[in-house]
Amino acid sequence: MTTFLKRCIIPLLIISSISIQAQELSYSNGEKYIIGEISVAGNTSFSEQTIVTYSGLTKGKEIAIPGEEIGDAIKKLWNSKLFNDIEVYVTNIEGNVANLEIRLSDLPQLNELKINGVKKSKIEGIIKDNKLNKGVKVTENLITTTKNFLTTKYKKEGYLNSKVHINTIEVKDSTTTSRVNMVLNIDKGEKVKIKEIVFTGNEVLNDKFLRKSMKSTKQINRLRILKRSKFVDSAYQADLTKVVDKYKENGYRDARIISDSVVVNTDKTISLHLKVNEGSQYKFGDITFIGNTVYSNEYLNRILRIRKGDTYNGVLLQKRIQDNSKPDAFDIANEYQNNGYLFSNIDPVEVGASNNVIDMEIRIVEGKPAYFNSVTVVGNDKTNDHVIYREIRTRPGQLYSKANVVRTVRELGQLGFFDAQEISPNFNNANPNEGTIDMEYSVKETGSSQIELQGGYGGGGFIGTLGLSFNNFSIKDIFKKDAYKPIPMGDGQKLALRLQASRFYQTYSFSFSEPWLGGKRPVQFSTSLSHTKQFLYDYTTGNADKSKSFNITGITFGLAKRLTVPDDYFVLSQAVSFQRYDLNNYNTGLFTFGDGYANNLSYTIGLNRNNTSVDPIYPTGGSKFGVTAKLSLPYSLFDGVDYEELREERDGLTSSDSRAAEIDQEFYKWLEFYKINFKGEWFTQLAKDLVLRPSVEFGFLGAYNNDRGVIPFERYFVGGDGLGTYSLDGREAIALRGYPNQSLSDTDGGTIYNKFSLEMRYPITLKASAKIYGLSFLEAGASYTSFRDYNPFNMYRSAGLGIRIFMPAFGLLGIDFGYGFDPLSTETKAHGWETHFIIGQQF
């Protein structure tokens, strides 16, 4: 026996990549041997010592052959997921000493991966999701799981006929490492469309009504635009729940979908067949509150707004108790949580259901009132703590209020210093027994400074613009060398500088605002200074005539105070401004005098309300409206000038008469006017991230004294992108896309305008680095020279599409393609398409 073993190699146990072969002899017949030498054979890049050590077999160890020790060694090597074809052999036995040989080969490593059938942008995600990085061990399990993952993924997206094939090709080279190239062929096929959705068993609610309840699963309808008829399994499963909820909303609480099936049609579409059991309709019976001591039954019933005899609606009942879709909903849970009862629990329980009448008990565990133990902020690397804490509505020692937490998140998002999508209120160390909680607001800084550097052609020449806007400035650190990183930041102040120049004009402006003047109250102080010089165009040379100029110098001081009534979303703003208009041999149609001046001293008062949430760049709810009045002094009441006489004299003179220029100088020496503007816009989230934004605008410019007339400044010019042009007469440019800039007003502008707009917005990405959203719009508006011409129904109409991109360093950029449905005064048919580029600085 011993001599035979010296000449032969006896296999003891073999393990393949898919199964373990049993030993020929039972363990009960095994004999004890001392392990002598252990050698390693096969195609492997690992050292012999590493493999032997990993197997757990050691020289001098007594084992049974055959026995469990050999099996355990093979399992250890197999579980490492580094080898395949593992075999252990006895190569020699002398007495009770046995030499062993471990034969194995390395699992091949992934050398190169090629993915066919998908866009390049999707390849990185496939590699990451399936861990197909170079060097990974290629096993049958890896191939199978990758194939199953992708097939399941595409089926959930509606590609029911998707196919995935994986091939591996061995790489032959001089290295000892086994490597393979993998080719991943993906054929997603076409998304399968739903030909029809058929319900059976429904008598109370018809098929059309039930199909409507399925928000994302729709059958083919060529008239429908917003919702497609492609089948997506995950959406379909969610819609099955919505069908049952629709029954519950109508009193059929026992309604169920008994079965649903997908039928493949010959035209490569599918049909969905759903069988329902409607059950009986139920009514609400007695509704009893148990456990409430803070609020009376009568008060809770006013919040619940469900009465005995109402049709049973389980969905509505849950929303009235706790509406998880709206953090600020008017429900019982929020009423408790807004008054300190963070640890309260409200549970509706059916206690009786006889004769299709359901009696309810709403069991309330109020718990202890909760108080904030500590309130902290993390993540603010640039913004100073005091800027954040003054916006926080929750304070240590204060009674907990969910409404204050929600409002704090909104206020921090509105600052514009943080990524509004990343602001998170975290509850720490909640202690129901002591009634305390620690509050932590997590924020993520985003760029708050912007640069505008652009060039373009307009006004007869090249226009260059350089603008800097620092929206989180710190003026107190302006003389601290260490604070320049690259500028002093962190105190929430705003500083803006802008220079714009061409051959024909130059504009310089500076503005500064402090949102908390004095640091104790939300009173904003602002000031701005500007100077503009425009040169007259010489039609003979096509150049600017520097000897003929029109200069405007202006300064403004303003205060804005947050109010407490009617609520603290209101802001009352006031400003005093002065502008000096100087004309130097500047003869145009703007004035009848070419040499002279005009002064504009005005007071502006405004009332604004803004409760939009949460992201100021992409609001998803709330509204903004504002009404402002800009007023000059009524000089004609006390300056002693008879303007009726001057007007009559002026009407009898020609424009070339020097006396006409003197009279006009008298009329415009101090500008006299009043101006009322209104703008309102609302944001409604129709579906997840899909936002509807209607808006309305109105403006009126009037005169105190009709003999003096309406001034030629401050007028409305409607049409185009709404960006200001090189015109320097204080005009307001009102956007109305689909038409050229300022083309919908007379040459001298309008004194009245109205505009209506409807936008549908959907985000592409809302990341801090770039917020991008697409939009579609309908607009209508016009301007009028007087109330006699005013007709709010005679407007220019347009529609179109656009996109907006907000990058912290550059502000809001965008492009719109608008179609004007109405002809201009010089046209006989619809104006057609216009392209508008939008540049909106966040000053």
C-alpha cells in the first residue's frame, strides 16, 4: 500500500466553481496523519506561503485523511473569492507523515470593459452600480448578478423586452495573472406602450374615473401631451395603491384589487387587466376623542372637519389628523406640535362597523411639552454665526414649535448663502421623559459672490460690462488683511459694483445694503450711487460726438422694515432718491431744449409680502406681491408759476423758438409726478418638482397738474427680454417675450401698462453648483399713453419655451424662444419667433 502511494497521486477532495465533490471514503474510515510538506501548483500569482497560510493547513499538524480539515481548508480558499478549480492531493505518505499539494488557479481579473447599447453618459453609472472596475475578479456570480440587475432596472423603466448579453475573452500575455476582457451588450428595446386599461368588477366607479386616479400609468391617447402611455412597473405598482385610495375616498374602505395582469398584444403593446372588489359604502358614525386635555373636543372637531353621517374617507381622515405631504398643513398633529407637544401621538381606531357605519376613536397621547435644550448650526464655514442665529426662530429654553422649525429652514434658504436643497433640521437627544430636545441645523455654504463679464453689440457699437456682486460681504473687516479670502465675507451685507461702456455711453454704479441695521432688528439700510454719460450719435460720421452729452447722476437712500402685522412676511420699504439730468448741447426729441437740466427728487414707499419656499431660485410654493408708490413733491402748488398760461404760450410756439426751450426748462426743472406699480406672482406645486407660476403686473404714471402734463421720464417700455438698454431717461423696461425689445410701446413710452404671465417650470438639476430648470410660458400685455386709450383686453400675446441656469459665480442666465401671435404696428401678420437672452444679476 505504501509503495503504491509513493508512485501515484491520490485525489482526496475536489471543489469546482459550482459544487463540492464528496470524498470517496467516509470520514469514519479516515486515518490520522501528520502533515509533512505542503506545495502549491496551478496558475496563480499568489505566493505559495500566502496560499498555504490562508488554507489553515500547517506542517506538523495532525489531520484525518480523508477528514474535515481538508474540507475546511478548501472552503477557506473558496470563500476568499480569489480562486477557482481548487483541489487538494496527497503526493506522498511515509509512515504517518503525508505530503499535500494544493492545486488551484486564480479567478481572472477584469482587464477591459466595453459597454454597447447605451449613451456614454450612462456607462459610468453602470460600472459603479455593478462594481465593474478594472481588476475586479470575474466570477459566474458577478456575470449573473450584473445581467439580472440591468434587466430588472430597464424593466422597471418600462423596457419590458430588454436583453443583456455578457461575453468574456481571455487575455493571453506573458504575465502569470489571468485576465479577461468583458463585452457588455445591452439592448433595451422600445418602451412598451399601454393600449388599454380594463377594469372588471367595478360598478360604482366607472373605468374612466379609475383610470384618471392612476397618475403615471395611462393608456394611449393621442390628445394627451403631458403624460405618456409607456409602461413603467414601479409607477404602475404605485398607481394600484391610488386606485384603492380612490375607493376609500368615496367610502368603500374594503375595496381591493383582487388580481392584475399584463397581456402582450400582437402589435407589441400591452393591455392591463385589473379586477376589483368594491365592497360596500360606509359612513362615519360617532367620532370620539380620547386622551385630550390640552384641546377640547369642540376645538379638535373644528380642525378635523368631519361629521357623523359623512361618507367614509380614510384618506381624508388621515390628512386631517396628520398630512405628511404638507409640513405646514392645518391638521391635529401640527396643532399639537406647533404648541410644544413634539412627543404627542395621534392614532385613529375603528371601534365599531355595524350597518356600514364606522364609529371612530381618535386616541391621543399628548406627552410632555418639549423645550429646546440647545440650538446649534453646523456647516457654515464662511457665514458668521450671528448672521444665521438672527434668522433662527427656535431658541434654547423656548417651547417647541414645528412651525418655527419650518420657518427657520425657509429663512435660511432665503438668505442665498446656503444651498436651499441641503438645509436640514436635525433632532438630537430627544428626551420624552424630561421634555427636552437639542436642535441642530445643518447647512452647506454655496457661492454668494457673482461676477458679470460680458460683451455684446447694441446701441450702435460694442458694449462691454464688468460687474461684481458680493452678497455676503463684511464691511467691518474691510481693513483687516487676513479677512481677504479673497474678500471680507460673512456678515450678510451686499456690495455691488458695475461698469458698462461703449463708444456712446458710460455707466458707473455702486450699491450697498445692510439687512440688520444696528444688529438687533430686521431693518435693512441700502444706498446706491450712479453716474451715466451718453454722447450724441453723429449721423454723418457714425461716431459719438463727445461735445454733445447727456449726464445723469443719482443717489438713493432706503430703509426697509419687516412688519409683525398682518404677519411677519410683510416688509414696508421707504426710499429717498435724487437724480440730476444735465444736457450739454444735446438736441434730440427727448426735450425741446438741448442745454439745461432737470432734477428728480422723489420718495418711494412700498409694501411687499414674500412667503415663497424654500429655494429663492426655484420656489415651489407661496407667493410674492408688492405695491409701490413713487412720489415727487407737488411743486406746482407752491412755486407760484401759472402753468396754464405757460402751456397756452408753449402751444403757440414752434420747437425751434428759443422761448419754447425756456418754457420746457421751466416745466422740467423739478420733475413732478406720481407712479404706482403692482406685481404679484404665485407658485403652486402641481406634482413633484413641477411648478406653476402665474403672475400679474400693472403700472401707472400720472401728473398732479394736468397743465404741467406727464413727464417724459419714468415711462414704461414693453416688449422683449426686459433688460435695460443704453437709454438713460429713467424708463422701466417690461419684459414680454416673443417681440423685440421695447417694441410694444410708443416712441415716448407708455404711462400705463398691464401684463399677465403663466409659466410652467420643471427642474433639470437643483444642485448647489448649478441650478437648471426648463420652462414654458404664455404671456399677454400692452402699454397705453393715457386712460382714454386703456383697454385691458387689447393686448399682445405670446408663448414659448426657455431654460434658466443659475451658477453662484455668474447669477441667473437663460434663453427664451417666444412666438408673438400679434402683428406689430408695421406688420400685417403674426410677428413670429424671437430669441431672448436673459442675464439677471442677484443684487
